[in-house]
Amino acid sequence: MKTILLVDDEEDFHRILKRVIEPTGYLAVSAMSAEEGLRMLEAFTPGLAIVDWNLPGMSGLEFVKKFRSLPKFAKVPVIMYTVRDSEDEQISAYSADIQAYLNKPVSPAILLAKIKQLLHNT
């Protein structure tokens, strides 16, 4: 079973995404901050990470850069899932080597399609 790391500080995000993701056979693991997400990576390697940009302390973009700096996670797909939608922010995210940039809210069907596409290609 592929594990998906969810990094967001909103409990509703975790609850909703788990209801969308887990019935399809993936396990969703929650981190409420970037720092917590990085600590969790000591215990497991996710098949995919879904990260919000707006996090307390370290931003989602900073998380992705630290995540990518660890060789073990260099090929793990990342979806930036955020309310930020400027072109400059999207360029910054893609420059940090994310595979998808989705704006909140996104339909569950589109999110699942992107997850399946990215996990199928790994």
C-alpha cells in the first residue's frame, strides 16, 4: 500500500483528504506542520507528499526544498496544494521540483486523478 504524506495545518484538510484518498487503497498520514512532516520522514518513506504552502513556522516551499535535499526522497512526487495562485509562486514551486501545483479547493476527482498519475509513474 502506498503511503501519502499530507502536510497542512488545517485539521479539516486532513479529514477531507483522508476520506477521499483512503477508500482508493492509499494510506494517508498527517503532519500538522513542515517540521512535524520532516520528523515523520525518519520513520517512513511516502510514495507521494501533498503539501500546503501556508504553514506556520517553515513554509511548504521550504519543506519541499528540505525534503528534496535528502537523497532518499529525491524521486518522491510532490503536489503543492494551496490557495496561492500567482505565477511567481507557481514558478518558485516548480523550481523546487514539485510535480503538480493544485489550487484549493480542487475537486476530489481531479486530485485523485493526479495522485494516481503520479504514483503510477514512480
